[in-house]
Amino acid sequence: MKDMSPIDRPLLQVAGLSKYYGARIGCEAVGFELWPGEVMGIVGESGSGKTTLLNCLAGQLAPDAGQVLFDLDGIATDTVTMSEPERRRLARTDWAFVHQHAADGLRMNVSAGGNVGERLMAIGARRYGDIRTQALDWLGRVEISGDRIDDRPTAFSGGMRQRLQIARNLVTGPRLVFMDEPTGGLDVSVQARLLDLMRGLVREMGLSAIIVTHDLAVVRLLADRLMVMKDGQVVETGLTDQVLDDPQHGYTQLLVSSVLQV
Amino acid sequence: MSEYNFAYLDEQTKRMIRRAILKGLAIPGYQVPFASREMPMPYGWGTGGVQVSAATLTPDDTFKVIDQGADDTTNAVSIRKFFEKTAGVATTERTAEATVIQTRHRIPEQELTEDQILVYQVPIPEPLRFLEPSEVETRKMHALEEYGLMHVKLYEDIARHGEIATAYAYPVKVEGRYVMDPSPIPKFDNPKLEMAAIQLFGAGREQRIYALPPYTKVVSLDFEDYPFERTRAPQDCGLCGANDSYLDEVIMDDAGRRMFVCSDTDFCRARREDGHQGAMAAAAEALT
């Protein structure tokens, strides 16, 4: 779908990103590059700074130091120092944010169609018929049947809500998706279906994504690359299979061996 | 009269309100916060409108109050009496004679002139409120002109009812900038918002004042394929026969009899005085 031909520059360049909560470290001196079409996983235990990092990257939290350069029409633009209107525009066009709890990312008192259509209307869509058609198309793509379009998310199951949240975020064709524990709180069969769906969408749309999770199975399926965090620091990075199959850092080894083998 | 300062409020308060009004006029559609005072009437009874009227009135003004178009309902009568007592201004029921008109939920049928001021009572000034509960967020949305959410509300209307079912407090865009709640006037009145008179909106409980200067461009929001439509009951007024005024439905008994009458009582009376007669005028006469 996307024009992917000249990949000669990274989509996102992060350098020296730090966030402190008083004397405590949220995350410290994080740096990496994300290339178009690449999916990066951030893993680590609770309190390791994953979500802080993600919020800093997505402009929802102001970092204390560092740069987040996003590729805007070939110009690497620092999203930390850009003005708030610009950042908010970015957040509803080129970026998408999938929350752990769908209720945080959806308008629960607005129908499924309205939820999907909101971003379209936010960027200027003013034809009801077109908005409706696109909403139906996207509900179909996330396997929600079209006759649920006028139901509110309160009437949806957890898995459906999460899929609706994904549809709502992807409808404007963003280039970068931030996901915070997208499968958290879902039972395993629903998780599997969601992961399958996300993998399909990421490949089909050529999306870049940053996925924060503590679930190694999720990154094994979705992520190309992995970053392991502990106490606000990045302790290991590498290709997903390499990190998971041959962990170097002591903490990563602990993390990998903690997973129950069924 | 001597017990009260002119028009009840003290002069400092009136100056504060006038500053808010001037700011509102300078930024059409922008909600200006002001330090709303306790008034000797409950919130929801027009405390915002009363404060704006008090700050606007001069001893030479002629004051008119309408409630849902009528001059003789409780709210209108009590506010009119309030200013008769505290300001001693002349009052009238005739739209043309009034210089300041305080209104709840209607714009008079008769076209207003440049010499008049229309003061609205506003319950909830924030048009985005029912979709976005956070005031911090809605202010930011106004500041950054992020009005996509307003269309989500209209989308929901069409999805649920097959048309834009919002019939009152229909959101408008002012001079291509601020989205504004025109207070709960019927959408029939929306096209009249572009008028010669100054329009001031006061919300007492919510502590906001906003304004429309004369001849300000006011556009009702809609979709290209579901354009804004002005609606009225498809009847003629039972008393004066008017076919172009906004009508109230009046239930006459428990056997299903009803009649439609102009909601603007002054407009209806003037027409009847001019000799116009509706289909039920004679029957209504017999009842009284």
C-alpha cells in the first residue's frame, strides 16, 4: 500500500532519551533507530521503564533529555521540541497509539462507526457516505461484522474492543504505530487471533511499529528487533530470534528462562 | 429603588462583566471566563443572562424578556419584574420597541436592528462537552481548532436516526474559527444568528460569556451529503395563521386534540391585531 521504494533513511531516530521522576529513573539514555516497515519490541518486567519510554516517544510525556527525530517528508524533525499543535496533528495522522485498555483509546459512548470515523473527520472528511464506507471496510479488516457498526464499544467483548481500537487507529494510514501491551488482559485464544490480525496488517500496510510488552510470545510473533529494558536502562538489543534464542545479558537470560514451556 | 444599585449588581462587577463582553465581541465565539456572581435566583433560571443584561442596561433602555418565545411565562415574568424593581427601566412585550432583549431558547421572529442587543441565557456553553468531559481538553481543542469531534456527534445522529436529529443547540462555526453552542435555540433559528443586532451569551453556573458582533458569519455544521436543514412543524399557526414562524404544539385535552401556535407570542399577537386569523382562532376565543 505504501510507497516503500527508497528506504535510505530511518523513520525514527532516538538519541539519549531520558526521563526522571524526581531522583528515580524512568528511562535513561535510550537510543535506537527504527526503519520503515520495521517492528520493534520493547520487553522487560513491570517498572522497567517500558511504558515511560513509549510515552516519551509518542509525545505523551515530555522527556527530560534527548531527541526523538521523526522523518517528515525527508526531514528528520525533533518531535520533542516541535510545537504542541504540530505534535497533536502528527498524533492523529502519521502516528497511532494502541492502548493496553481499549477503554482508554476508544470513546465508549460513541458507536463503533463513529469511533473509526473520528480520525477521518478530524482530518477533514465531511461526506457521511464516505466515512461510513471506510468504517465498514475497516471493521471488516479487523473481523468485526458490519452489522455491529452502530453498536457502542460497551456492548463489545474485550477482544473486539481491542480490534476496534486498532481499526480506529489505522484508518488514516499512519506510518508509525505505538502499542502498549496490546494483548494484555485477553485470554490466550483471543490473543492469538489478535496477534494474527496485527501481523497481517503490519505486513500488508508496511507499518512500522513499536510494541511494548512483557509477553515474549507477542514479540516472537510480531517483532523484527528487540530491546530489553531493566531499571530504566536498555540492557540488550538485537534481532528477535537472536535475543530470545541466545540471550547474552544475565537479565535477558532470566527473562527467557522464566517463560513456562508448555 | 434606593436599596439597590442600578440593575442590582455593583459597579465593579458590572465593569468586570463588560470587560468580558468586550473581549467576547473582539473574539467572536470564544468563551470568555468571568467571575459569575450569586444572583437571587437559582442556577438554570438565567443567572448568566441576567448578569449580562444588568451590565448592559442603561436607564434609558427598554427591556423585554422572552422564555421559549413567550413574554408571559414564569421565567420571563420574574426576570422582567426583577429589572423593573432593581433598575426601574421601561419594559415592553413588543420586540420592535425593546433595546435590550433577554431570551431563553428563542430568537424573536421579527428581524432585529442595529439598535438592539439580544442576550441569551446559556445552560452549557461548551459544544464539545457531551463527547469530551475534560475542560482542559476541550479548551485545548478550541485553541488548536480540533473540531473533528463535533462531527462525530452529527455522525452519531445520522447513524442512529437516519438524519441529523439534533434539533436545538445545533453547533455553529463562527467566522470560520470557533465552534459555538448557540444555546438551546431550535435549529430553525440558526440562520437568524447572522443578524444586525449584537448577540451576547451568558452562562452563570459555567461562568462563561461569549458574543457575536453584528453581521458575523455563522455557519451551522453539517455533512456534504447531509446538509443542515431548518425544521418546523408543517402546520400554520392556529391563532394567527402564520406559515413561516416556529410553532409550539399545545395539547388541548386528553382526547388527542391539539393545536400549533407561534412560540413567539408577541409576533402572534401583532399578526392577530393586523387582522390575520388562524383556523382555530374562533375556537380559542370561545375557551377564554
